[in-house]
Amino acid sequence: MRRLVFALIIPHMRILLVEDERRVASIVCRALRENAYTVDLAENGERALELAREVPYDSILLDVRLPGLSGIQVCRNLRVARIDTPILMLTARTLVEQRVEGLDAGADDYLTKPFAIAELLARVRALVRRLNGRGRLLRYADIEMDRHQRRVTRAGRAITLTAKEFALLEFLLSRAPDPVSRNDIIEHVWDIHFDTETNLVEVYVNRLRHKI
């Protein structure tokens, strides 16, 4: 257990949502953050490409109809640039031919609007599992995390965590037993607006160490 504590001293999953409809974007962002995901928002295709080239996202939720570059074009450009982040297409289109167009462009999955938030979250979990090869449970030493039920135990004792604490622990468990840097944590657990000059990372690490 000393090894895990050392790693804590020294990502949860970070998602890029590309959606220009503000109401939809607000609902999806809120749902993802309530489930401990870190979310960055891009409202057009150009901004999506810029962020996806700069940040190592765990998955991208990409609307097809965007101002400027379409979601199909964004997807193709990302794949040409050899960015293999899992992509879930979001669209109001229902024709089979149009769904095939998105998948042929390099998307990994497709979800038509309107969709249930529960299904969206399930699709995101499936994409993330596909990326990191991990399933529902994460374990290290006597700590166990059930990612679906949002439950953490140590030696059988339940541990109550906030959404951000859960995100931090999930990232650390996904990398265990390797230590991770402060920058790794920031990139996966916080969004692009994070102030790197603050000691917020250290504060959350200390809270998490105290709880476990």
C-alpha cells in the first residue's frame, strides 16, 4: 500500500464534447461532470481539431452538424492526423447511409438525437473501456472501484468520495502501480480552464490520501 500512497503524492477520463446547440451541450456537460468526467467543450469543428491535437482525450463526443467544418470532416481530419481517440457521433440523422458515412469516416460509435442520458453514459463507458482495456472494476492492493455504481471500497470498507475525488482516484488506479506527474493529473482530471498556478491538485491529493 505504501507504493500507492507514494503515487498519490507525486485520469480519470477527459472528454471533448463538440456541440454547437447550447442547450444540448449544457445538459450533456452537466451529466458527464456529475458522473466524474472532465469535459471540454468546442462549439465548432475548427476548435475541436485544435483541442484534439493539443489534449490527449479519452473520448470525443462529436455532433455531425456543426458550423464550419462538419463532424464528418472533423472525424476524417483527426484520423488522417493519426489521432485515434474513440469518437462517438451525435446526430439527428436516422438514415442508414448517413450513419455509415460517419463510421466510414473513422467514428467508433453512433448515437442519434434525441437520446437518453443513461444511454449516452453507457456508450461513453464502452468507448473508454475499449481504449484502456479496463472493465467495470479497477483494483489495486486492497482498494476496489466499481466504475458503474460509482462505489469505492478499501478492505471491504466503503469510502465516500466527491465526484472530483472519484475522478482522481480512477485515474491513479488506471495507472497503478506507476507513479504519475502533476501535469498528467491536470490533463486528465481538470479541464482546459484549470489554473496551473494554484495548489488545487495537492489539496485533492491530500483529501484523497486522508480518506483512503
